[in-house]
Amino acid sequence: MPLVEIEISKNDSILPDEIVAFLREADLRVSQYLQKSPRRATGFVPSDFKTVYHALQAIIDTNLATGNSFCEWGCGFGVVASLASMLEFMSCGIEIEEELIDASRSLADDFGLPVEFVQGSFIPAGAESCVEAAYAENNASYSWLITDAEDGYEELELGPEDFDIVFAYPWPGEENLISSLFEKYAAEGALLLTYDHLDSVSLQRKLSEQPCDT
């Protein structure tokens, strides 16, 4: 089923005080982690959280989402999933690294946010061929794109089709994989919000296939 690009307006409005306080603490913890564990952090690069927050707010303001269920694929410190919770989404995050899951839970707990974080892979069961195609296309492999890890969806007792919005920050070369996974497994009408390395976001919606005219 095809994905269609959706234009969202840029929003540079002043952030609410509670968001500013949360992002200040999140930035501090991310910075400390990157300084303390440079080797462990090679697979973790934070997005510009303000840009993503404004995108989520724009989705709300224009009533683009079909519901309020949100999942962050490869959530790292879980900052985006936590921001989604602060915007009253039912939010969760999936992350392969145990250390990052612990950090995500600690940050959300300290701000009293009802976000569920699980350790495991966001690659759905049966999607091995998608990952292999991405490896072949880029002549590379990524330790966080593994298919033999614990299934994050199993612990959540949800599937990728249960989310109204999925957020991901693909590495260069991963964009097609993320889109392919979402196109194959997400629900009709769901939104895929992605961040890129140019401090911008992209929003796509999964449409139902239209029958051919007869």
C-alpha cells in the first residue's frame, strides 16, 4: 500500500515551560552519555528534539492522526516518545540497547511520564528479507537492525499495525528500509514521521490501495 507525503507547516512558536525544562534535562543526560560512552554511542545520534516536537504539535493542530497511539522505533533515550506523551499520546518506544532503555525509563519516570519502553527489535517478525535488501543496497550492516533479538512488540503486546504514528530517525541508507517496513506492516491511515540529518522532518501516510477501474 503506497505512502504519500504530507506537508506540515513549520512552527517556531515558543515552547511551553514544561517542554523547555524536560528538553534541558534530556540534552544534559544525552551529552553526559555521549561523553562517558563514546564507543557505545556509535549507533546513537540524537535528533533535534525541538524540531520533532513542533512537528508533533503540527500533527495535533491539523488533526492529521487517526488516533493517539504512538511508537518510537529505535528510541535511544526515549526523548521523542516522552514528548509524545507530554502531548497526550499513548506512547511507547522500542530500543535494542539495554543501557539506553534504562536511561529512557529513568528520564520518563523522573518527569512522571506514562511512557512504556521495551528492549528489543522494532523489526517485525518475518521482515528479514527487508533487512537483507537494505544491507545489499548499502553494502553494509547495522548492529541495531537485527532480526534475531527479542521482539519488542511481543512485550508490548502490540504490533506495528496498532500505532497511529511511528517516529524513526533513519541513518543514511536506512530511509528505504524504514519506509518499506512501515508500508508493509503499519495500519492503513497511519503516519510515519522521520527526522533527517538536515534538521528537518518528513511525514508520510499509508494509504489503502485503490482498485483498478474495470
